[in-house]
Amino acid sequence: MAGAQWRASSRERHPILSTFTPEHAAALPGSPWLQARRTAAAEAFASAPLPTEKDEVWRYSRIDRLDLDRYRAPDAADQGSDGGQGSSASDRVRSLVDALGPRSGLMVTINGVLATVACTAPEESVSIGRLTEHADARVLLGAVATDPGDFVLLNDAFSIDPLVVDVAPGVTLDDPVVVVHVVNGRSERAVFPRTVVRAGAGSSAAVVELVVDVDSGLLAVLAPVDTAADPPAHLVVPVTELQVADGASLAYVGVQSLGSATWQLAHQASVIGAEAHLHSFAVALGGGYARLRTDSSLAGESGTSKLRAAYLGRDDQMLDFRTLQDHVAPRTTSDLLFMGAVADRSHSVYSGLIRVRPGAVRSDAMQTNHNLVLDEGAHADSVPNLDIEENDVRCSHGSTVGPVDEDQRYYLESRGVEPSVAERLIVAGFFEDIASQVPVAGARATISRALADRTGEHGA
């Protein structure tokens, strides 16, 4: 994969959209500077062709099947809306948050609108809440996702309540800040969560961010609900910006647990300073088509990133991951491990690029992707790539795609374990190691349970 893969190729222009227009974006509430930013982003999005599967960065995807005009754009009426499910949704969210353990702060959005803010850490240690109320709002928004394109532009245009987690320099937070984005309601709505995290110089903090459908996935596991009705179809476009200043350490856990008819087009961007450390862990459980692009820029000397992901597809679901480990400064280190399994007729895609720029000497980069294919109808694509522009570096990449190990299966079955149970145990073992690497202790048990439950669903 050459660097050109990360630039849009020539594309045929699509028909003009009637829903996500500059007029819709301009009508959203907010301060004048935010409204101007939204309008500019909506105009840029409307004037550019939509991506297609012919574009290298969208190869293997289902993007040609996306009908944007199917979804309702956010509007002023969404302020304070809970989708009509009230206390039942609140109870399920509370169960999920409580399962994560102690926290320094909590923010909950419902359909993109901030509904809850609570902080137990000293005010001088961390600032959380609406980004627009932060003194550095204009500086922070878009400081990491500096080259927006496609659906990052759409998020810029239609995010109602961008959130901020700003950890003061030198501060250590003992417990994570938890951010929950709840997607609610029966209508085919579009939701645009936006979270900006800044870990100040020399600080140490953790953030757990969840994007969840109120009637499925993690919420349904922790607080069962009747899901006999067809799942609602939503479009969810989250953008998360992580800024890790010099000498800081940030642990970030992102969990996606959306309904089976929902489209997710997510982007996570990070910039890591000198001698700073980012440990990121992504979990993908739901969505009909769920895409996560992870761009990590190692901009300061001796900065490090540890990128992890776990995913398990079922039915005809598609889980799509694209990563960029971008070594800009010398003596930087990146270590990526993404592991997943696909069952039934599901499909996973991993396409990753290690880029080492001129001057980034002594860089050390590793990229690994492992996939289990559990059924004949399932499929996994894995495409690791290197783009090296410096000599004194060490880079490696590798991937595996294959079925359950037959020797392991034979060992278990020869000892009286039923075939379906044997496969479930092997898959659970496959995920056990990576689940133990979740960098936030309170989230580790919840994620392990979610993966185990989803593994059990396949063997049921």
C-alpha cells in the first residue's frame, strides 16, 4: 500500500444529497464560530464526490450500498430528546456504567446531545463537558483530525454537542473518565458523536468511550430487554481525537455495540508527543456495517503507541478496520495487534499501513492481524502494508486467516467435549490473551464478558 492509498482517487460524482445539506447544518444551534465551522464542513462535503469501493481506502467495503438520504439529519428538535424510551434506557445505561467500576467522571449523550455530566475528580485536575464551553474550544476541535475528508467532514457539519476531556499537566487520574454515546429511538436517524481528549504534559489518565444502541449488545446483556421487534436502522458517525502531550500517558478504550441494522463510520485520530505513550483498545461487537479508521501519528521523539482491537462478526455483518501507524519523529515505537473472528456469513476487513517518514530514524513498528474463520460462508480480508522512507528503522508486519486449529479441536473432542462446545472453547481461548490487554481494569471484565457472550451466541 503506497502513501497514495490514503488520498482520495478520482471518483464519479454522486447525485446531490437532499438531507445533509449546508442549510441543515447551519440550522443547528451553537455559537457563531461553531455554526460557521459546521456550514463550511457541510459545503465541503456537499461539493465532493462520495467515496466508492473503487477508492483504495474503501476497497472490500460496502460503501456503495450506503444511502445517505435514508437517514434523518440532526436538528434543533433533537436537543434533550431521549427517543421516547425514558427511564428504561436510563436504567440500562446506569447498569453498564456501574459495571465499569470507579470513575473520575461521566458524560452521557443521547442521540448526540449531552444528557449527563458528572465529575468526581478535582476541578483543577480535569475538565469535562461541552467542548464549546471550554476556553480552548476553537484550538482543540480539529487539532488532531487536521485533514478531514468524507465522513469526518460530515461529523464536523452535524455534531450537535462535541465533548471534551482535558487532563491538566502533571495530573494523575486514578480512575477513568467514562463517555457513553447512546443511540435511541425507532426512526432512521443519523448521530454524530464527537469527543476530544487532551492529556496534558506529564499527565496520566484513562478514557473509556462507548457507542451503544439502547436495545442491543452490551446494554441488553447487562440489563435484558425484549428485542422481538426488528432492530432500528441508524447511521452513526463518531469521531474521537486523542492528543497526548510530551511525557503524558493515555489509556483509551473504545467499544462499539450497535444494532444489527446500523451503519457505523468511525474515525479515531491521535497525536503522540515526545516520550509520550498511548495504549488504545478498540472492541467491535455490533453494527450491520461497522467501520473504524485509526490514524496514529507519532509526532514527538521517543513517543510510543500500543494499538489493540478485538472483533467478532456474526450473521451477515461486516466489520471493517483501516489503520495508519505514522512515524514522524525519530526513535518512535508502534505496536499493533488486531484479532477477530467471523462466523455465519459475516465478513471482516483489516487494511493497515506503517509509514516511516524521512528523519524518523530508529523507528520500531510492528503490525499483526489474526483472524479465525468459523463457517464456510464467512470471510476475512487482511492487507498489511509498509511505506518506509528512512533506512535506520525496524518494521515488521504479518497476518493470518484460517479456520479453528484441527489439532486443538481433535484434542478436546477426543476427551469427550461436544464439537460445538469445543469450537466455542477454542474461540474463547483465542480472545483470552488480547482481552487481558485491555488497559483499563474496570472495562476489562465487561469486555471479556461481552466477547464470551458473543462467542457463545455462535455456538448456541
